[in-house]
Amino acid sequence: MAEQEQPLLDAFIDVYMSSLKYLDEFISEPAKAFHLSFEQYLILREITRHQNVTLMDIASQRQVTRSAISRQIRVLLRQGYLRQQPDENDRRRLYFLATPTGEQAERLIRQRIDHRFQGWLDMYGEDQAQEILNFIRDFSQVTRLKNRDN
């Protein structure tokens, strides 16, 4: 790395340490009151929005292994947010359904997320929020392609 680029790298590290780590907290905090990670909330949200959701459906959508989703689902089942229902035609196939407690938790977490996001939009405006989103998408795409090629 060229010496003149070192201050830029240092600035990126400072922003990461002071801001980007906070972004994760900002996003995940509303689910913490329900003893859920943000990932677990997203799974609960998926199940409340769709019918006949299976473990494989969630794993495929998130492009992760079944065991990774299974660990998240176990928490949701243990806390009473989800229940399993066998398929009537194939009892080996299990569908996940939100319990009334799970539906209520999803609704309250979503309201908290919406409120936080609206505050963020009020502060930065929709145009700047869109610019940030576009940058993050571009960054993700470029890094995924670069990682795939290596």
C-alpha cells in the first residue's frame, strides 16, 4: 500500500470501530427485548408472512446451511414463538407456524424497527438513505465477486 493511502485506511478503521459496529446494534436492538437475534427475528418475520415455510425454504432463501437455520429455529421453538406442523400428505415434511406469542412478538419488533428507521430517515432524508443503500449493495456485490474469484 502506498504511504499516502495509509491515512485513508486509518480513517476507514476509525469509522468501523466507532460507527459501523453501532449500525449492527442499531438494527438488532429491537429484537433483544424478546431474547432474539436479528437473524432470528427475520426468520420469525418470514414465517409470519408466508404459509407452509420449511427449514429448507429458509436455508435456500438465506443461502446458508440447514444446520445454521436449525440452530436459529430451535431458539424460536424453545421460546414459544414457533410451532411445527407436519404436512398432511408427507408427515416427514414439517412446516413452521408462528404461535400467537410469536405473531405478537414479530408485530412489536417490527413496530420498533419501523420507528427507529423512520427516525433515521427523518435525520438523513430519503435521498441520502438511498445513496447509502446503493453503496452498501455495490460494496457487497463487488466483495462477493472478488471472494468468489479468489
